[in-house]
Amino acid sequence: MATEDAAPEDRPADLKHDAIGFVDALVIGLNSTSPAYSIAAVIGPIVALAGIYAPGVMVASFVPMLLIASAFYYLNKVDQDCGTTFSWVTRAMGPWAGWLGGWAIAMTGVLVVGSLADVAVSFGLLAVGLDGWVENSFVRQLLTVLLILAMTAVCVIGTELSAKVQNVLILAQVVFLLVFVCVALAKVYAGTSAYDAVEPSFDWLNPFGAGGAALTGGLLLGVFIYWGWESAVNLTEEVEDSATAPGKAGLWSTVILLVTYVSVGFAVVAYAGPAFLAENAGEEEFIFAQLAGDVLGGWDWVLLLAVCTSAIASTQTTIIPASRTALSMARRRALPAYYGQISTRFRTPDVSTWWVAGIAIVWYLTVNQISENALLDSLTALSLLIAFYYALTGVACAVYYRRHLFESLHNFLLIGLGPLVGAGLLTWLLVRSVADMSDPANSYSGSSWLGLGPPLVIGLGIAAVGVVIMIVWRLRAPAFWDERPGVADPDVVRGIREGKG
């Protein structure tokens, strides 16, 4: 990055404003969800639950995401802070709730980065025919750590570089997935599928077709495949037209993801048939690897590379929300000021970014020493944290705009009712997740930790550590906790009502 962009030496560095545009933010939001990897990871389990109605479950999972994306949009209108949920919930509901929301965002990055990088390495090696390296734990874990370090360096060097890398990776994902969808459906209609193929039907879009229990289980998985689009909003201080562009990028990300997931869902279910997918649900993302070979033949590396690039992209972008949230918390004195340091050369939060990566690496290596299934259990625990801070954001939107919700139907539906409904759905899913995870039999490892399932113990453990750190910091540096909740600025609300964003 050019040295003339650096901040003057006589004042503290700030994040680089107008570093990227709307399209860049949209791409980063898409890549944060890791579309190819996400669909590869959950298509088997969703079909096992819902059968041919898996596409309908994916549509149903989209609803709470869209409603929460609306909350992100309107909250970003009044507060363009890279801490997003942390800052907004603090403004609307007070510092205690805000701190916990920020902690949840930061820890999701820690839990998932190692797994994403591991998948990227595994599928990359499979794509080039180095299957034996995938089975070698030392080699795979070493390459995973090196990938995390490389992607962290890209994040630190600059938001513009991050955006350029993401543009290439999302293009690769979309092209690879489209090739798979087209070839798979062509073979279905030609009758050349290697499995008991079934022709697609619009009836598959019925989310209630397989019953309420299947829908509930599918929604729990759906939270994971859509999660991550808000990375675009975490870059709000670095995006052109920061009051509206980041929020729009988040909204459009969810819509594009819906189309992508439903298209791939139709292709996979039609080509492989629900029976095969249900029987092999426990194989997770490697079902996709097998189908790649069957659908594309010698070109199976195309789909393998799609999952690889997807996971690489998400490894990088998942660091963004955690590091920007830590930066925002440090600026508000909710964390030590050290974590708020910004590189004078690159104008990025270098300290918090490297800390997130470092903790993620330690977590990845430590959990792998227990078992690979323990790493998968830690990913399952993600749904607890995701549902928590998404729901918190939905409630915060309605609370912060509470004095303006009845000024127009627009405000009532999109700023009040919609986010509250989304928060309610996610709270319901959170309760269901806790109930499911309490049973050790529902975990990947199948073992009991303290009489509970490992994912629930991990989730509760992270929450408990957060509460302890919050209380300790409250006693050491109470300034942040003097902040009081407020309400939305009437001028901003008036602008929304008059159609200015």
C-alpha cells in the first residue's frame, strides 16, 4: 500500500475511510459465509432430515437471516461503527448486553477459523491429487496454520488487498458451483446419473413437506450456512457511503446466498437422490467430494477447488468481524486500549487481527489433540453464539427505534416487527439447540463432558469465560459501564421516512 496513505505521525492512525466500494463489501459478505463449503458441509444432514424438501428448508432458513439483515441495515444508518452488534446493543440496551454481544462475535471467529483453513487445505490437496497428505495429521495441521497466518497477513496489509483477493475467490466459487449444477441437472434429465436420481419439482420448496421436526432440525443447520454476511457491515468505517452501502451489501448477500443454496440443493438432491444422501449424512462435506467425481468425472477437481477457495476466502473474512469488534470494544474502553491499536502504515487493526488469528490457531491445535470430532463439536457450538448475537441485534433495533416505530407502516414492519420476529425465531432455535446439545449422543464425538454433550459444554464454557472477563474488566476499568442507553436520532429517522436511504 502506498506510504502516502499512512496517517501523519503526530496523530493516532484511524481506519482507512472509503477504502472499498459497495461491490467489494458485497463480495466480502458473500465470502464470509463460505458458500461452497457451507453447502458442502450441510447438504447431507439437511437431506437426511427433510428429504426432497431440503431446498424448502433452505428457503425457510433464509427468513430469519433477512429479518436480522434488516436490523443491521437500520442500525448501521444511525451508527457506522465497525463493532456493529457490540456498539448498537450498547447504545440501545446498555453496556452489559453490548459487551456480551461483542464477546460472542469475537469468539465465533476463534472457533471457526481453524476449521475453515483445515477444510481449505484438505480440499486443495484432494484437488491436486495429494490424498495421502490429507490423512497425515501433522502435514495437514502445519499447512492449516500457515494458511491462517497468510490470510491474517492479507487482512493486516490492507482492506483493498483483502477485497481484491475476495473478488477472485468469489468468482471462482460461483463459476465452479454453476458448472456443477448445470452438469448434474443435465445428467438427471438425460438419465445418466450414477444414483437413483429424481427430477426436480417446485414442490421441493415446501419447507413443511417433511414435517415440523425436520424443519426445526434443518433451521438449526440453516443458521450456519447463512452466517457471516454481516462482515460487510463490520467494514462500515472503510466503505464508501458508509451509512447505507454496508447495510445494503448485507441484505443483498442473504438474497444471493438464497439463490445459490437453493440451486445447488436442487442439483444435489436430484442427482444423488435423497436415499443416498440420507445414508451418508455423517460424511459431511466429503459427500460433495464424492459427487464431484461422479458428476464431473476427471474434472472433479473443479468442485474440490470450489470448496477449497470458499474455505480460503472465509478463513480471511471471518477474521474481520472478530478483529473489528475487538477494535471497537477497545476504543470504547470495554477492552484494554492495546487491542485498539491501528497500523499507521496499513490503517488496519493489526494488533486485534493478529490476536484473533493467534487464539484461533491455539484453539485449533488444542482441540485437534483431543480428536477431530472435538473440532467438529466446537463448530456445532457456533450455532449458540450466532443465534445469541443475531437475536440480540434484532431486539436492539426495535428498542433503539422504539419512539419511532408507529410513525409509519414502513418503520413498524421493517425496523420493529421484522427484526423482533427474526430475533424470536433465533431465540427459539437457540433454546432448541441447547436441548439437542445437552444429549451427548447428538455430538460428533458421542462422548459425555460433565454429563452433557461437548458442543453445549464448549458453548457454555465460552459464555462463562466471557462473563468472568467482563466482570474483571468492569472492576479494573469501570468507565465503559457508565454509558447509558439512548434512542435513535429523530433526524436520521426522518431521512429514512423521506426515502433518503
